[in-house]
Amino acid sequence: MKDPHEGLNPDGTIRTGADRRRVPPEFEPILSAAAQALRAVAGGAAELHLYGSVANGTAQPGVSDVDLLAINVPEGWCLRTSDELTARFSHLCRGVEIGEGTSSDFLGDDDEAYGNRVFLRHYCLPLAGGNVLRPAAAFLGDARAARGFNGDIGDALARWRSGSPPARSVARKTLFAAAGVMSVLTRTWTTDRRDAARLWADLEPRRAPELTALVPWAEGEQEPRASELAGALSSRGIVASVVEQFESAVGFWEGPVSQ
């Protein structure tokens, strides 16, 4: 679901709808249970954050996922807690998805850590734990932020070509990268997949339908035929085109960056 508040502030910093006041009240029992589960087993360095449609207020009860990020938790905690909460609250949400990270993912001067800090600062809401990793200062919505989010897209394409990747993962990552390209070129800011497909028509009009075709793959609404996925991943496919544009407009991960 598109975040209607996402964009740039007048000073160029990223703006999103992630706000504790926007969380639909129907989801509060899930969040309370997740926070309680973290406090029961995790140490003092553990943190739990909410992101996605529940965080920005666009979630639909009974339909949307609840997306959480757990940092510095015991091995197996995320999967176990995700399964338990999904079963317990199946009447309130489609599922409780918990991503996992460690402090090291957010520290250092490399592009990946920079992108993780941008994500934590602008897209996540703290639920439990110390919340010591979330930066206080806002980040600019620029090429550094876009590179931090998707500067590994070239490596991802090579990996996809050598394996049997899920079409949904390919589509979501490709559209996310396309959103970064268009954000940089148009000096706006979006991470929305449908926005990326719509805006791509200004960059590559003849290829825009190919990118638009990835949207139902990304949303899980359509499973492409093997030949369609292979075509998208080919040397002349739409994924390669996005990778090429990303390298030119944004750049791949390399070397240190400063916050």
C-alpha cells in the first residue's frame, strides 16, 4: 500500500508517514504481544521496530501483514515468534513477518550500513528495547540514500541468473531499485513499486510496460511463466535495463561514505 506521506521535506530530507499516532488501533494487540515476547527473552541490547503499512497507517485489518525488525535477538527468535504471532492473530492480519539484524548492520561507513540507518530513521517505529541505534538526525533523499537501499542490485542480478529465484523477490527488488533511479533523476523521493513503474515511462517509454508487468509479480498477484522470468533476467531484459540505469544514476556499493 502506497504511503501518501512519503516524499521530501523542503530541506531535502526524507519524509514518510511512519508515525505512532497513525498505527491503526486494531493492530495494537499484535504489537503489544511482540514487544512482550522481546522483553521476555532478549538482552539489554535487543530492539524491536515496526515498519511498513501498519507503521504509516495504510494497513487494512485482516488483510495486511505486520512487518517488524528485531535487532540483537537470540538465534531462532524471529522465526519462532513470527509463527506464534501469525497463528495467534490470524484474525487480525495476514501474517507477522519479523526481519532480523544486529548492531553491526547499522554501524560503519559503508553504503549498506548507511542505507540501514536511513531505513531505521525514516521507516521504522521503535516498539521495545533501548532504541539506541536509530539516528536522531534526518537523512537527505539523494543518491547516497538510494544507493544504500539498493546498491547491491548488480550483484543481485548475477545471483538471480545463476539460481532459481522467486519471481516476487526479483520483482520487488527491481522495482525498488527503479524507484531509487527515478527519485534521483526527478529529485523527488519514493520507494513505492507502482510509482516506480509509472515514472519509468519518462525514462524509457518503450520499456515501461515491461517494468509495469513486474508489479503483479511483486504483489504476489501473478506467478509468471518460467520463460517470462528468464526473459526479464536476460541480458536484454528489463532487470538488466534497471541495473544499467541504476549504475549510471545512483551507483553500486563501493567504498566508505560519511553520514
